[in-house]
Amino acid sequence: MKAKKDSLIPQSSALLQADIDRLFGQRLTITEDELCQALGISRVYSWMLRRKGKLKFSRQGKNVKFTKAHVLDYLNVCESDAQREVA
């Protein structure tokens, strides 16, 4: 799973912001399927991250939704974890 986690780390904050803006467009939230496709992870891995508290989310009824802040927080955690592993 380490290789999958490393692939989620953005190369630069400008690239990250552009990708996130493109993903969300004018919407306030995205679905779990959209998040998984954008990050290249499975729904099971997404569920694991949510269960461990690493990926914040909200619910609209039974549907899981993610805000831009949720996604950015998760990516920042991935980036700082990777930096700690390198150091």
C-alpha cells in the first residue's frame, strides 16, 4: 500500500490547487466515487481511511460527500507523512 500512498502526494502546491479546483468546479462537495477516481484509490481504501479518521467526510443521508477542505487536509497529511519518512 505504500506505493499507492506515495502516488497521492502532489508534486507542487500550485499543481495541487489547480487539480482540486478542476475536480470541484463550482460544486461544494464531491462523491466518494469522484474522490476515488481522482486519487486513484478504491472505495474500500477510502472507507479504511475514513474509519481510521485520516480522511474527513460528511454525510447527506446515506451518501458520503467530501468538501475541498476534506481533500486538502488529507493530501497535506499524506505529504507531511512522506516528508517524515524521508527525514
